[in-house]
Amino acid sequence: MVQIPKENSKNEEEPIQESKEENAIEKQEKEEQNYAELREQLLRLAAEFDNYKKKAKKDIEYSEKLGKASLMKSLLPIIDEFELAMLAINDSKDKNVGKGIEMLYSNLIGTLKKDGLSEIDASGIFDPYRQEIIMTKESEEKEGTILEVVKKGYMFGDKLLRPASVIIAKKEEKNENKEEKTE
């Protein structure tokens, strides 16, 4: 029988212990790497969810705004009729009815303005983005100047609900030109 010296047996035990330590270190490194990957995935999911919440909020706000704009657009003919009624009542003898209609009109317009309705300023020079020409009249005014508003225009925020219908000025033709055309 051959005896193994004790020194050799110690040397054999050391590599076994070292390989166990190396395995433990590798295992710990893998766990740390796995932890880092999971943490990164969690952060990405949290960011995606935050972006989703912001987009959903914007979509809801847009839908509400679109709904309000649609409602206000459908109310514009009623506003026009109120204005015509107020003109007609000014000629009537019963002033209390006129005051009542004016109060109703004022409350309706006030409420709609609070929600973002605004009247288009239809004075000055014609703006094709906010007004539509119904008719032109010869005038001494500068060409393109708005002479009269036939129907008011309205905006809801930055959205055009209805352009103002206007009559604009055009240059007067000289009498000499008219005579030449007839000859």
C-alpha cells in the first residue's frame, strides 16, 4: 500500500475549496447581473406607464375640447336667432320682454365665453382665415376693408367654428371708365 503524504492531501483540498469559492462568486455575479436587468426592465416599464398616462390624459382633454367645440358650433344658430329677436324687440312696446331676452342672451354668451368661445373681430382689413366675403361694395375705403358684418364669426380656443360673413370694399370705378365701356 502506498501512503499519500499529508502535504499532497492538503493541496488536493485547496483546489476543491477554490472551485467552490469561484462558483459562489460566479453565482453572485450572475444574481447581480440578473438584478440589474430586472431593475432596468422595471424602470423602463415605469417610464412607459408614465408616458401612457400622459398620452391618455391628453387624449381625454382633446376629446373634451372637441365635444365642447361641437356643442358650441351647434349653438351658433341659436345665438344668431337671439340677436335677431333682440333687434325685433327693440322696436316693440313691451320693454320687459326685451330685457328678459337680453338677460338670457347675456347669460348664454357669458357661459359660452367662460368655456372658451370668442367672437371674431371683424373690423379693419379682410382676413381670409377668419372671414368669408358675402358681397363687395364700391366704396371710397381702401380695397379689402370690411364695411359690414352680416353674420358674426366665432372661435373656440384656437379652432375656427364659423368664419364671419362680411361685406368688403372694392375700388369705385370712375365714371369715365363706365362711359368708355358703354360706347
